[in-house]
Amino acid sequence: MNTRKVERIVSPGPTHFVGDGFKVHNIIPGPKGIGMQRMSPFILLDYNAPFYFGPTDSPRGVGVHPHRGFETVTLVYKGKVAHHDSTGAGGVIAAGEVQWMTAASGVLHKEYHETEWSKKGGEFQVVQLWVNLPAKDKMSAPKYQNISASDIAHYPLNNGQGTIEIIAGSYKGIEGPAATFTPVYLFNAKLQAQATAQFSFPEHYNTAFLVLEGKLKIEGQSIEQNQFVLLENKGTDFEIEALEQSIVLVMSGAPILEPIAAHGPFVMNTKEEILQAFEDYNLGKFGYLEE
């Protein structure tokens, strides 16, 4: 086995609220120094670890805001999220589902806890990734992929030890449903205690995983719930072992070897393009979306 070793184990840092509905640990490009280029094409990872929101008649969330130059990928593990954007796309993402929004040339969108779920309240657990776009695609047309639980492909592990849910890319020949602009692998590994799962990605692909539930072992090291593990860009293969029932988000992707200019909700290649994004937004070129 051409083993890929652990470069860094990152424990969750302080939380902050995005709007009033997402209490997140920022891991990429977080305070622990994992920059946008180091994990490209994954340029942001916000993790709302399990958190209880009480009942309310006014759904919590994030109001209308713009994006340009990348994709937002929202994975819901507990709770329900409602989305609307200025292209007219939208819907409700329930536990086990994924929203893949390509902002590209620019959209306005808003994200809230779903209305009926909000009235009851409950535990909420969500990951949001930003996936960068190459320069040639940054100004392409926006699009939206609502990936239901039934859309997600599954690879069953031996002896009922668990399953690999394939959202993007392929695992052992089984393709996930998400359409991507550059090579991206995104899996949920759902493992019973003592189960093992093996992964193999090209050596230069930036690769990491986040433990959403349970406890793991890799290379003899114990990994706790909510820890993020960055792997070296040496070797191709690695194995994880679940020490108890676990859920693990595994990500790997081909780095986009281009300059990154990022400011707030815009990710482009140059400062001039960022200034143009603000100008276009102020001129109403991102469309209209009611608060």
C-alpha cells in the first residue's frame, strides 16, 4: 500500500454565528492555518456541530446575500434547511440530503431553518463547503443541484459493517450524482464499530476528513468526534477504523493551481475582479430576491 499519512489533526476551535441559524466552527481557512490553497478546491469549511435550537415561529438563518466565483455545498445531517436564490431555484434540504449551488457569475440567496422544523426545534448539524471554480468557469451561468437521499449512491461494506455514501466522484466504480467542474470526491463513510474503510486518491489531490460522529483510528492515532484530519500529499491510500459507530465526511480534490482573491462572499482570481463583483452587485446584476 502506498500509504498517505496524517499531516495534521485539527480540533474544533471557537464557534461563531452565521446569521442567527448556523453556529459554526470555521476549519478552512481556519485559525489553525489550513489556507484556501492548501485544501483547494475546498476553500471554506464551516461546521455546525450538533447544537440544539429551541422552538420558534420566526425561522433562524441567513438573510439575502450574494456569491460569485465558486460553489456552496450544504450537507445536512440533522435538522432541515430551506433555500431560495435569485435564479428561482430553491427547496428544503432534510437530514441526509445535499444542496450543491453553483454561484458562478453571481446569485443572491438566503438559507433558513425550515418553517415547520423551526416550530418544533431540535438538534441541528450541518456542514457547508465552498468549492472553488477555475477561472474559465467563474463567470458561467449559475445552477442548482438538489441531491436527495435517494439520489446518493451507496457502496455497502463487507458483512454489513457500514456503507460509503458517494455524493461526488466515484468509489470502487460507483459514481455519485453531483456534477462538478473539476475532479472532486465527497463521501459520507457510515461505519459500525470495528469496521474499516479504505480510500485511494491521486497523490497530488488535497485530502482530508471530518469526524461527524463517533471515534476513529488512523495509523494508530485516535481521532475524536468533531476533529478534522488533514492528510499529506504523499502516497495515495489510507484506511480508517471505527472504534465505535461513526460517520465521517471524506473529501479529496484536484487543486486548482490559480491565484485566489477572496473578499467576503466573492472568490475570484484578482483584486480587480473582486472590485468588479462589488460593482455588479451594487448595480443589481445578481438579480432580485425578496427578504
